[in-house]
Amino acid sequence: MLVLDIEATGLNYQKHSIVSIGAFDFNNPENRFYEECRIWDGAHIDDEALEVNGFTKSEVRDENKMTEPELMQKFSDWSDTLENRTLVGQNIATDREMLQAAFARAGMNFNFAHRVLDSHTMCWTQMTLAGIKPPFDSEHKRSALNLDAVLNYCGIPDEPDPHNALTGALCHGEVVSRLLYNKKLLPEFSEFEIPWLK
């Protein structure tokens, strides 16, 4: 599996730009990818998104950084070497849409599958089967099982702020390993025990 996290200037794949990609090979966790790019000309920037990922407007417009198409090529070249490129992450559909739009802007063939694995769904399922009511946002009438809630359920502290795409990918992969296999995966999280195995 290809564990993926993207930081961007917002969540709308049509008008926002990717600013960084973090990823690793679940079957070979030492095989990691992290790169940043400048935004494409005309991309919108949401201030809230930059608050989350810690980039400044000048950083995302930095002409010394590679372009979004150059980043797509680098990511494609790296991911082509993986045995299993099934995308996995927290709310991975959003990352997949951002990636697909960036590939289209670059004029590149997007050859990742529509089938993805979402850690949110995995955690919701495990909590439900264990008789635990998943957190719910009654004001917005939706799941409140964000990444920090999933991490905490799996015995891991909140994701550090500001968010970093590689750190996010590592968090996604660790919770997936715990939820699917009852196993720790990465040395970064080895000190944290799996609560339901205690």
C-alpha cells in the first residue's frame, strides 16, 4: 500500500494547489517520499489551510521550488517502483482528488486506482464492532473522528502542529497497521502501546 498525505492551499481540487506530498511504502516503511512545490499560477490560497500546514504565502509562491508538474513527475517516478500502489490515508478521497487534478494540470496520465483504503472508516468500523460509539459532531451532523481522534484511539498523541505531509503519512500508516493487524509499524511510534491489546 502507498500511504499518502498531501498538504495544499485548500480542499477544493479545482482551485487549490498541492504544496507538499508525504508518502511511504507500507510494505517497506523505510522507502519514504517527501517533496514540496510552489503553487500553480492562479491557484487560490485559503488562510486556514496555511494555518494548518504552517506554510506562508511567500513559501508556497517561492520560485526556487519545483513546479507542481515537476512534483507530480517526481512522485510518479517514485511510486512506480512500488509493488502495491493502493492509496491509503485519513480521508484519502480528498488526497486522491488533489493528486488526480494535479496530474491533469501537468498533462500526465493518472494511473492510481479508484479503490482506496481510509483509516477513518477502519477506525469507525473497529470502534462500532467493539461497542464503542464513535465521536459525532451533532452540530454539523457528521463524524467527528478526525486524525487526532483516530491516533488517540490507537494510543498515539495528536499529530504535531503545524501539519507536515510526511508526518501525516507516518501517522496514517501507523494507525492502519494497528487497526488492521494489531501491530506497531514504525519506530517513531514504538513507545506507544496499542490500547486494546493491554
